[in-house]
Amino acid sequence: MSRQLLPRIAVALVAIEHVYILVLEMFFWNKPLGMKTFNLTQELADATTTLAANQGLYNGFLAAGLFWGLFTGNRVFKVFFLACVIVAGVFGAATAAPKIFFSQALPAIIALGLVLALYKKPAVQRSL
């Protein structure tokens, strides 16, 4: 197994999770699945639908950045967007619900650790 396979899988899982969050927040926020997932009443869900859609869009940008890093093989993109996910997850845990740390920040921390530890850095070419 390639040393790069495990970090790629971890980054892909974090990206897929953020696509799922995008779908929940943008399209199912005030539907039974979204309300159950986020523990919302119908009134609160209806009142905050636009805000949730905006949150979902940001999660989509995080996923897009991670997928871009995967498709280009760019380690810097992976590190940057995983760091963004970690910051968002820690902030969400501190301000909204502690479980966000475990569902969003922790998987990104694990993926980041794998990227930093196992992902092969390209050789630096020096010109004279």
C-alpha cells in the first residue's frame, strides 16, 4: 500500500462529510432529516433556513478545496483546507455544540496528521 493512500482516503472522507453537511444545511435544514440531525424545532428551522444555507455553502467551499487538493496532489491545499475545517470545528464546538469537535474537527485533525506524516513531499528543485 502506498504511503499516500491513507492520507488521501482520510482527506476524501473529510471532503465527503462536508458535502453531506452542505446538503443537510442547504436543502434539508427545515425538513425532518435536517431538524433531527441538528435538533431543531420546525419554527427555529424555518426562521434560520437562509442562515443555514449560507453555512452549507461555506461547507461546500471547504469540500471543494479538499477535493482540489486531492485531484491536483497539492499538499499545501490539503493542509490549508484541513486547517480551515479544524478551526471551524473547534469554533463550532465552543459556540454551538461540543459534539461538533468530534464529528468535524477530530476527523480533520487525523487527516492532517496523516497528510503531514505520510504524504510524500515533492523534491525541491534548485536552479543555479
